[in-house]
Amino acid sequence: ELDEAKQRLLFGFFETYLRLSEEEEAKLRNEVSQMETKEAKQVMELIVSYEQRGMEKGIQQGVKQGMKQGRQKGIEEGKLDVVKRMLAKGYDVDTIHELTGLPVEKIERVKG
């Protein structure tokens, strides 16, 4: 029987060292299915917990990356809006480039 300490040890091992392919995971599940019922149930609970934590970490990383990309896109769109306003006020391309840091080519495209 897996006591709590053994469960934590196994979970730590899975999380730290084990990156299973689909084939390896199938083998592990097959071996677990051949264990005694109570022990197999405990190991499967660890595997499921491991998978859930992995998914949660992936979601968190995805959200962070999405937020970062969204901020960058918002900043870029804000700069383009400023470029349009500056062009409408008669600023020249070089001055706009100097103030916004945008490439001259991009400013020229906005200018049309």
C-alpha cells in the first residue's frame, strides 16, 4: 500500500523527472492495471493529479503569454494611432520616427 509519504515521493518524481510519451504512458497505465486494486487506484490518482497540474501550468503560461502579446499589440496600435494624428497635424516622417521609435517604412505605410 502506498502511504502518503510514498505518494508524495512518486508525485515529486513524476513532476520533476518524468516526461512520458503517449506510448510510455500507456505502458505505465497497463502496469498499474496489473497491480492490486487499492495500490493501482492510488497510483492512478497520482498520475491524474500530475496531468492536472501540468495542464494548469500550461494554461497559466498561455495566459501570461497571451497577455504579454496583447499588451504589445495594444502599444503598437496606440503608436499607430499617434502616427495618424501626428500626420494629420502636419508632422514630418522623420520627426514622427524620432518621437515614436517606429520604423520610417511603417510610418510611410500609414501615411499612404
